[in-house]
Amino acid sequence: MAAWLDILRHFGILDALDIVIVAYVIYRLLILIRGTRAVQLLKGVVVILLATAVSNFLHLQALNWLLNKIITLGLFAIPVVFQPELRRALEQLGRGGFFWFSFTTTDNEDVKRAASEIVKASQVLSKTKTGALIVIERNTGLSEYIETGTLVEGKVSTELLLNTFIPNTPLHDGAVVVRGDKMVAAGCFLPLTESRELDRQLGTRHRAALGVTEQSDAVAVVVSEETGRVSLAVDGVLTQDLGETALRELLDSLLTPKRPNTFKFLSRKAES
């Protein structure tokens, strides 16, 4: 009891701040791995750590030795097993996941005009039930995906987008990548999400939209070929069945850069 009183007596503001920061970091890590295979792997790690503590307490020397060796090997295996999650964490940190700072210099009016054209095209594609996937680059570069497609380098317009997604054409099945007010490439291949929480009725386009937004800060607009519904993916979260007004407002809020005078410590996280 005296020890606890001594700890409380020396507990200060910096100690409280330290605890809050650690709790926030753990919370962000849990948010980062939510819905991925890393959750099951993390449960396995917890089981091994608990078993090691129990074997040490009960003096089970052979089991304790074996578990300690597994933990030692695990320290080398974790960077390999958790590579996608570690990559996402570092990318979020680099693009402002914990601190916010943007080097984007694209004119806001050009971005708004491109967003307006994307909204118009999505409504037409929705009515005709033409499948489409449009990925809009923000701070994280998408060059590795652009290289898998066909370079276009054309100004974004409703007509260009509609022509690109005409069924049974070479570029129909891939994704369009937009940078600023330019359609950089079409027919691009994107990574698919590994989330098991996604509705099984959703197809490859939706999985690709989630996949690219999990690995970057891009915004993806999807038009379903089966239902004609328009969805938007950002930060690995899919918002479905968007009307014209809702889609326009979301794109405006996501693509218009905010310019505060200081760094933003706590990042924004889109919620489903």
C-alpha cells in the first residue's frame, strides 16, 4: 500500500500525458489492423505470451524454453508477417496519419472542376449500370499502379470518363487514376483488400477500391455493374449508395486541402 501511495505522490502531469500518448498510439494501431488478418495473428501472439508467463510461474522449464525460442524467432518473423500493416502504418505516418502536413500545390479550382466531372460521369454510369472505378490521388503517389495501366494524360471530363468505361473496350475493366485535374492513366490494376468483413455481394471493383485506399490516402469512386449504385472508399472504409449531392459533398470535403497555420496532431479517421 505504501508503494502505491509513493507512486501516486510522485505522479505528475507529464506522467499523465505519457499514458495518454501511449493509449492513443495503441488505439491507432488497433484501428489500423481492424478487419485484417493481423487481428488473428495478434491473438496468437497474445496466447504465446500468456503461455510463457504461466510456464515461467509454474516452473515448467522445457515448455518455457520452447516458448522463449518461439518468441525470439517471432521477433524476426513479425516484420515479414505484418509487412502490409507495417507499410500502412508508415505510410499514414509519412502522409500525416499522426501529424498533418501537405506539399500539394494543385489549384483548388481545378480539383473542384475535376470532382464535378467525376460526379456527373458517375451519375450517367449509374443510370446505365456501367461498372467503373475512379481513383483520385491525394498526397500518396500512385505511380506503381499507374505503370500497370495505359497512360492517358488527358483533362478530366465527363465525356472522357464515359468513353473509357464503355463495356467490352480494352480499358473498361481497369481503374482510372486521376491526379489533380488530369486523368493520368486507365486500365490500371489495384491491390485487393484482405478484409473479411466486406459484404460478399460486392465484387472485384469494390475490393480494389478498398485495397488501394488501405495502402494509400487515395479516394476511390465505384459504380456497381450489377446494381448501378455509387460508392466511395477512403481510408479502407466504404460508403455505399450515394446520391449525386452526397457524393459531391464528400468529394469536396476530401479533395479540398485544409491549410492550418500549425501541424495537426490528431488525424482525421473516416468512420463507416
